Amino acid sequence: MMIENRAQLATTDARDVALACLEAGIDAGHPRRVIHEAIALEGETLHVAGATYDCSAYDEIVVLGGGNAAAHVAVALEDVLGDRIDRGVVVTDDPTETEYVTICEGDHPVPSERGVAGTRRLLEAAGTADERTLVLAAITGGGSALMAAPAGDLSLADLQATTDALLESGADIHEINAVRKHCSALKGGQLARRLAPATVVGILLSDVVGNDLSVIASGPVAPDESTFEDGRSVIDRYDLDVPETVADRLERGRAGAIPETPGPDDPAFERVSNHIVADGMTVLEAAREVAAEHGYDPLMLSARVRGEAREAATTHVAIAEEVLATGVPVSPPAVLLSGGETTVTVTGDGTGGPNQEFVTSAALDLEPGITVAAVDTDGIDGASDAAGGVVDDRTVDTSERARDALAANDVFPYLADRNGLIKTGPTGTNLNDLRVLVVAEPSAADGRTADEASRR
């Protein structure tokens, strides 16, 4: 059990099933599982997701990287390789004990001073690699904020202000990272450039829709096709108020005064290979299995849902209503599942996150017999300490307060009052959002079975 307040939340069978699906999905994406399934050492041969590497060809094996799950990846790699790992540095906000790899703490979703210090140690370690070094690059979601390396004359304050503006703009992760890569000394393939001519094996847990290697943690060891022009266009498109130093850097880069991030033809990538060992589909498949075990017909809607959280909620609820009313596209009892990453255009100054806004919006006109739950699999939704939320038709007594909370981007306290917040703490992984809609049989459309009624 990873949901800390599970007993409080599981007030109906439908809620219990939704929470079980969430827990199964999050657990399936944990590095302790995916690394052992994807990586093995047989004698001197290291197997990584179908590729092989001869460890005897190297003088040292080094683990470098960062992200929400990076420390857990390091632990799993130590389990596989043991003392074959000579050293390493990873930056994370979810530390754990390791034997050979140094864990440096940073912060997410906004970069911090300790993240800068940890990333400085990471870059120093990278600078000592040579052609006889095998680097295992542990790259996971959250790495963009955690591996903070201000480029040129930029400061941490510049990165923080720019990150805040981007996160509140409603921009998608591709747009956000086009800016961040061009404000960093590490992102957009620049870590690979520093590591050359070492052999680099990227071990990636993807939190990006479509698994674009250059966007996962802003692609520190992947070729980057985005440009300074792209970054400047994002600032203009969303009319963002960023520090003058950031705007000036993007302008100078656009004019050719600053070298671009390395692209696909750059020699820095001649000895780099990247392997995605888990992604949003990993989470969905595990949730689907649990739904079936509970006697529900599971339907995976998409692993690529994106856009405004409130709009996505409307579409998801419409499908659930169709299932309840007509049995199309699946007959109840059913569980509808989706992944991806929604966004929120922030206009208020409250507390919440995309998944909390998703469930609050869903709850506005929710019919009896439908339960909705959604979490960010890293356990941190937006800038709150909740992973997400769960709602049913009894969550909203009057819609006015819920609509006011959405208008102020302040759904966290609203859900807290309505027994709707899901809290997990750091989960050890980060594989996008996970949404679960449980649709009861029509005979149970009042949301309660006889057993549930007796418990209330």
C-alpha cells in the first residue's frame, strides 16, 4: 500500500477499485521492477533492453544522471552490477541509501540552490570520463528541474522565474523544455558532449507523451533538434514575462552568437545509445490487470492525453456516461484508463495541480455510478503535497464552490474538505499521469452496494 490515506478514501467499492488500480500502476513503474526486467549482467556482458556491452572493454563503470526516480535507478543498478560500479552522481528529490553512487538532493518542479550544487558535482564527474569509461546515464522524469545548470551569465533566480512562468502558462512539456534546454549547460545533449568520448548508455524512465528522447528530463544525453528560435517563440506565444537575461540569451542564440545545442549529426553521440525501460504504458498495463482481477472490463483510452486538465475531464466523463447509459464502447462494470500529461493555465494564486483540477472538474456534474481518480505517478501534483484526487457523485454538494475553486486554481483545499485528496509522498517513479474512471453496473448507479450502505 502506497496511498497514505487509503483507508480514509476507500469509502465505496468503486473508490477501492480505483485506488487499487492507481497503486498497481505506480508500483509497476518503480525502478526496482523495471531495471531488473530490462538489465542483467552475465559474466562480462551487460544486457540493456536487448543491447549488449562488454564490460571488459572499460576501465570503469560510472552512473550519472538525475530525476525523481534517479536514486532508485541507482540502487537497482547497484543490485545488478554490485562493485562493478566504480562511482557515480545522481541528483534527485527522492533520496535513498546507495553504496557506490553519490546521491545529491535537488528540488522539483522549480530548481533550487542545492540542485545547482548537485548538478555541479555531476558535471565535474562527467568531465573525468574518457574513452575507457562506460557511463550508465540514469535519466527520469523531473530531471529538468533537478539537474539545474544555469548557462552563461544566467543565475538560479533567472531559472526559477522562467520555470514558474512556463509552468503557469499552459505550455506543453515540449515547449517548456525548448526554453529550458537553451538556458542550461547540461540539457539538450550537452551532458553527452561533456562525456565524449566515453560510451554512454542512457537508461530512461519516460514521463513524456510519445517518448521523445530529447524531451525526457530535457534530453541531457540525446540529440536536440530544438533551437534558440524555438525557445524564443515559446516566450512570445505565451507572452511570458521572463528575466531580461533569459530573453537576451535567447535573442543572442537566435542571432548565432551562442552555439546551438548538439543535434543528431553531432559527433558527441557517436558512442551514445538510449534505452527507454518504462513509460506511461507500463503504468496503464498494470492498472488494467488489476481492474480485470476485480471483475471490471478495462478499457485503455490513451496513453497520450494532453491539453487543459479541465477539458480532458469533460471528455473522459462523457465517455464514462456513454458506458453507463448504453454500454458503448464497453459494458459496465468497467474501468476506463488513460495516461499522458495534462496542463493548467494558471490565472489564480491558489494551490493544486493538473490531476486535482481534472477530478474537480469531473465532479461538477458527475452521475451516480461513476467514480474518477487521477494522480501524477511521482506523488507530486503541481506544487502541492498531494499526488492527485478521487471523486464521485457525492463529492460536490453545490457546484458554485467547486467552480470558484477551479477559477482560483485553488482546488487543493476544496478536495481536502471533501475527502478527495490522494497522498502518497514520493513514489520512487515518474511515468506521467494515471487516470481511472470506474463505471458501476446500472443496478448500482446510486454508487452504493448493500455492503457499502451498511458501512456508512
